[in-house]
Amino acid sequence: MKYNCIRNSDSPEVMRARVKHGIAAYGIYVALMQLLEEDEDHKLSKDYSMIAYEMRVDVSVVQSVVEDFDLFEVEEEYFYSKELSDTIEQARKVSEARARAGRAGGAAKARNFVANAKESSSKCQANARKNVANASESLANATNSLANATDILANASESLANAKQMPESKESSPNPSKNIYSVPTEREDNIKLSSPSSARTRKSKPKEFTICHKGRQIFEKYYQELYDSAYYWQPKDAKAMNSILKKISFARSHKTVPLPIDDESLLKALEEFLRRIDKTWIMNNFSVNKIDSQYNEIVSEMKNHRQNVTDNGNNTKTGWKAPDHKDTSAYRSGFGVAVGK
């Protein structure tokens, strides 16, 4: 961890947790501190089932370590570590103090730099005058070279004029009409095929999107369908989408009869989950981050709604009725009852 603020294993709070749950309690405490340090706000949601699933421990042990031994500060929806928050705040103050000291030192260096620049300015001016003199000499040499080049050009023009007056040799002159369109040889084709650019073209494959990206596409499509506008995707939404998919996977794998948790099944379950959300307190702020933070409440609302529908009798054979029969014999025979019994 970046911030060394974990309590010792023999501190009173940790000892009480170890007495009740064994040395595993200290491991859970350290793991929770690491998760808090990695979180942007240094707070974790009280979603103990998800934390327990990631740590592969019992939910009740996680909840007890968080709430029963004064190791963490617990709020209505989140919990955090006061020691970690104080350490981070102290580190921030130290960093700001060092930054101020650095800026002060930089100003002093700047003043020294100006003084040195003035001192070296006179030396630079002397060198500049010397360079101007050298440049004048170089210009004179260049003028002489230009004159020589003019003489060479005149001689070349004269030689070209003499060459044009000579009779053309039909036998030695090349035929410009030949080899205008050259056919590539087999060796040239092989070189082209073995070139790195050709190899990259042959080996290029279509990009495969992750399940998180596909989940984003499902959410954005449904959002467009609901509100007729595009959803503004933020970096924190990717983290929230991964969290939602993990929760759906956990719920499906822990049913009495486990459901498949492959990518295709999870994406179908995600779309069905989104379409079943109908509460105003969610729809007024329909975002990936909001759905992730209120996941348990949303699922609870769905279960209550399904139970109410069942209790009211609306979930029994909807739209079904017994077929019409001419008489009692036909009715009994239709359900597999022997006539006359």
C-alpha cells in the first residue's frame, strides 16, 4: 500500500476481531484497506455480498469485521477508514508544502540565471562579431565558387549543342516504346508478398470488443430508446458497468439451479434487467453509476413487485381457459379420465 496506516495485528480492535473470527479477520481487514486506498473517493459501498464474493469468504464475516470492532467508520450507504483518510490528507498537505518550497527555490534559480545571462551576454556579442567576420570571408569564397559554376555551366551548354549536331545512331539508340509497361517477374511478386506491410495486411484481424464494451452498447441503445438522446459516457461508467455485470454473474451462479454466466447470457440478462427498471427515483437519474450504487434496492423492488403480482392472482394462467366440451364424457376424456368412472 502507498499509505502505511494499517493497524498492527495485536491492536485492541484487531485482537477482538481475531478472537471472534480467527486470523482470517485480519486478512479481510487488510484487503478492505487496500480496496479503500484504490477507490477514487476512498469509500466503499456496503455491498457486503459482492465484497465477500471477490474475497471468497462468508458475507457475515465481512459485515462483522466492518461494523463490530471500530475498525471502520460506517455511514448509511458507505464505510471508510478514518486512519486512511487522515493519512491521505496529511500527505496532501506535505505535498503542497514541498511544492511551495520548490517554487521559491525556482525563483531564486531564475534570478541567478538572469545574472549569469547578463554576464555571458558580452561574451556572446564578441563571438558574434567574430562570426560576422568569418561569414564575410565565407561569402567571398561563395562568390568565387558561383563564378566557377557559371563557367562550368557554359561549357556544359556548349557540349550539349555539339552533341545535338552529331547524326543519331539507329543501332545504338534505345527504343523508348519498349519496356514502358514491364510485367513483374515471379521474384518481384514474392518480394512484395514477403514485405512487412503485406504481412501486416494479411495478419490483421477485426477488433474483438470486451463484454464491458458490449454492455455499454446495450445501455446506450436502451437509453436512446427511452429518452431519444445520446448518453454521455464517462470513465467512471466503465467501472460501474463491470460492477453491474459482476453482480448479475454472482446472482445467476448462486441460484438454486445455477444459470449460465457466459458473455452472451450475461448480456441478455443485463438488457432484461434494464428494461424491468420502472421506478421513478431511478428513471429520473438513469445512469450506469446510479444503477450500480442502487443495485440491491432495484432488485428488491423487482422481487416485491413480482410477489405482489403473484399474491393478487395475476400470475396464474394468464389468458388461459378450459376448452369447450359437448358433455361430461368429452371433458373427462380430454384430461385423461376414463369415461364412466
